[in-house]
Amino acid sequence: MSKFYLQFYCHTPSLEEDGWVDVAELGVHPDLAQQLGELGIIDYRRGLIPVRQAARLRRVLRLRRNLGVNLPGAAIIENLLERIDELHDELARLKGGRPG
């Protein structure tokens, strides 16, 4: 039996953390980005979002696509996941694992 391996690549904008990226570069339709902006999921201005929110946008869309979660539900899940990450980092810092 033959084994096949898949390798996936994801384009990541090469801008500074405080920059903005065109949603078209991320493969997101501007109308959808506008809707996400209106829901408060991302900051959306004239076709652009902050680079620091690109990963958040991808995760919300992945929840929607893979699990069939609606946009408000995906936003709630994403907020909870971000909070868990913050708490995990704080716990590691308090245990002496990482300087804060």
C-alpha cells in the first residue's frame, strides 16, 4: 500500500504587527469582511483589516466552514479561545515558566 503525504502552505502577510492587510490577500470577500466588521469580530476599514487580526479572521472562517457555526457563534468561540490562551500564558508566567 502506498502512502501519500499532503503539505499545506498558508500565505501570511509580511507586514509589521501594526500594519493593515487587504482582505482580498487573505482570500476573503469584502462583503463578508464588512459583515464581520459590523458584528465586531474584526476591525474593517475600506477593504483592510489589522495584520494582528488576520489569524483571528482565519479561525472564525474555519469554524464557520468546518463546523457550520454561524458568525456570531464563531465570534464567541474565538473570544473564549483567546481568553483561554491569555489565561494559559498567565498561568505559565505565574509558575515561573515565562517572564511577564
